[in-house]
Amino acid sequence: MSWPIRTGHDWRQAGLVIAVVAALLAVPSAVAALVPTRETAVAPDAEIKLTAPGEEPDTVGFGGVGGWQRRPTGDQTTAALIAPDGSRLAVSVIDGVTDFADAADWRLKVLGAQGFKADFDGGEVKTPNGFSGRTCRGTDRAGVCAIVGNEKLAVTLVLIGDDATLPELTPVLETLTVRR
């Protein structure tokens, strides 16, 4: 049996396949670019809860961000907020900490990998609800951070902005609590 000789008229089908593949790639990207980021205003008395996978206690709550805008992260361990002045706050929690000093050093390295290179600045933090830890400052960009622990949880707080200072983190730190 012999196959018919191709005469080069398959360009229409090939063009259609290429157009469909291009549409499958381009349309979702275009739609995603048009959809605005959903931000929700945080009420003055609101508490934001973050949960890390692991054994209880595995949840922390904090406030002090009334009037800020919260951005969705898709991650129950992290909250991202924008202050009225444009500063950005990220708070994240991890569970299972057995050596806080090692965990704090590791979290500082993670911040660097996430684009916020920082060094511990010698400051220490102790909150009314039992969290304690160290403060840090950005080396490549303006911002401050604190890495605090309580029980077997470690919480990283990063405030990025031209005028970001540690006293701006105080309302968040003072309301930080372990939830059971």
C-alpha cells in the first residue's frame, strides 16, 4: 500500500493548531492581568489568625492593623498587609521549633531568599503575651523585622517601607498571641 504524496496543503491545519495553542497560553495570562488584586480592609478590632501545620498549639493571632488592607496569600501560615502610608507588612508562622536560636537564624536566611536581606541589629523583643526574640533591619532595602517565638512557634514579621521603624511593629507584636 502506498501513501499519497503530500503536496504542502497541510498548512491550514498546522496554522489552526498553532492558533489554538497560542490562545490556550495567552488568554489565561491576559485575563489574570486584567483581574485586580483583591484587598480587603481590616476592621480596627479585627484579629488575623495564622496556622502552621503541626502539633497544637499551631495558631497565632494578632491585631494592631486596623485600617490596613489585607492581600490574599493563599497560604494559611502567612498574612500580607498594606498600611495606609504604603508600607507592607508580612507575618508568617512556623511550628515545631525546638531550638529558637537556630530557627531565628534560619528564618533570617529565608527572608534573604524571599528578597528581603536583613541582619540582626542587636535588639530584643519581649511581648506581654510571652513572645520574645530578636529584631533585624534590611540591608538592601528600607525595612525592619522581628523574629519571635513562644512555645514551639516562631513568628517572622517584616515591615518594608521608606519610613518603616520598629515602633510601627509594636502594635502587632503587643497583640500577638498563641491560639489553641
